Amino acid sequence: MGKVNVWLKRSYVCTIGVIAVTAVFTLGIALFGHGIILYEEDDHALMGIYCFYGFSVITLLFAIIGWFGVWKEKKWALIVFAVGMILGCLFFIFLEISLPFAQKEMELSLKNNYLSMLPLSNVSESELLEFNHTQSEFRCCGITSHEDWENNIPESCQCDIDSSDDCIDTYGPMHNDSGLNVLDVKPIRIFAKPCIQALIQFEMRYFSTLLGIMLAKTLLWILSVGLCIAILCQLNKKVETPKVVYSREAKAGNYEILSDAQEPSLKTE
């Protein structure tokens, strides 16, 4: 069995240490999210939390196996770690490829969901308050246009006089956010931008972040696989030892020859 380079071993240990820390962090997020979802009683989100549990525990288990393999220099443990990480990388790559398609489907679903709220004059009071807050925050008016309010435009659609946003002038019955009639007819200045695109972007804001995190984890796992394979190659490398040749002269010494060579000189003396 060959000897593993100490810097290679340290690099590998640091890499699987980062993988283990991220697994523990993901497990903590899953625990926190589990408590929130149990309070809200959302069964669909609960399945996602269970997936987070399984992913975090399995990742942590593979990191422990990989650390044990390099500590004890066990080839089977390093092979198990490498195979598990390779399968995980393939799974991440599959998700990264499929996420853009899922993003488009989710955007279409959100768009249909918001369009089903039309006309806005028929929405419930709680939805009305929430949408008025949305219009004030994103500085927009209506879902597709201000006409979604059927001329019952709320105050949350109004532009300030010195506003730098794109605004338009219109006329119609003016209502405040509580639905009370302020004036029958009044020229008003409202936001020209509809809210549907801003709402979809707000709902999808985590997709790009999720994709970036998955890409970073994939690269980290690929690095761990490369280091693990390098360690296995060094362990499989045979160490050449010099051959020791035994001979009668090397074992007993060449004393007889030495004594024969010295006898003539002693006789001459």
C-alpha cells in the first residue's frame, strides 16, 4: 500500500469538512421549516421538508464515511464515498437542467392564478388589503392594467406629483383603500406599470439563488470526488523495495582470504 501525500490528505479533509458543515446547516433549516409548516398545516410543503431531512442525513453520512476512509486509509470507505458523491453530482446536474423548465411552468401557473382574481372589484376584503399593499410596494396598478379595477381605482395606485415612476393621467370614480367613495369624478395620476410581472418576479426570486447554490455544491462535490480518487490511486501505488542479495562471503565475511594474503608477508619477516 502506497503512502498518501499529506497535503492531498489535508485538502480532502477540508473539503469533506465543508460538505459536512453544509449538511448540518441544511438539516437545521429543515428543522426550523418543519416547525413553521406544522404550525401552518401545509401538507405539500411537509413532503419537501422530509426530502431535506433525507438529503441532509445522507450527505452527512457519506462525509463521515469519507473521513473514516482517509483517517484509517480504508479503500472500501473511500470507494463508497466516491460512488455516493458521483451519484449526488449526477442528481444535481439533472436538477440544474430541469429547473429552467420547471421555472417556466411555475411562472405560467402563477400568471393563471393571478388572472383568476379578475375583476379586482370582486375579491375578498383580505385579498384586497394585501393587493393594495402590493401595489404600494411595487408601485404598480392592477394585475394587467389599471382597468382591472373597473374605474374603482384605490389610493394605492396613485403617483406622487414628483414621482420618477412611469405614471399616467386618468379620470374616474376615486375610492380610498377602505372602499369609501371620496369623490364621484376626479382627475388622478396613477402608476402605468401593471403588477403581474412584478408579482411573478417576486415569487420566483429564489429560483436563481437556488440554482447558484446547487451549482456551487455540485462543484464542491466534484472536487471531493477528484481528491478521493487521487488518494485511492496513491494507496494502490506499489512501493518498490530494493532486493537484498545474500551470499556466503557477505554473511560470514572473507576472513579466510584475508588470512591467506597475510601469511607470505609474515614468513618474509
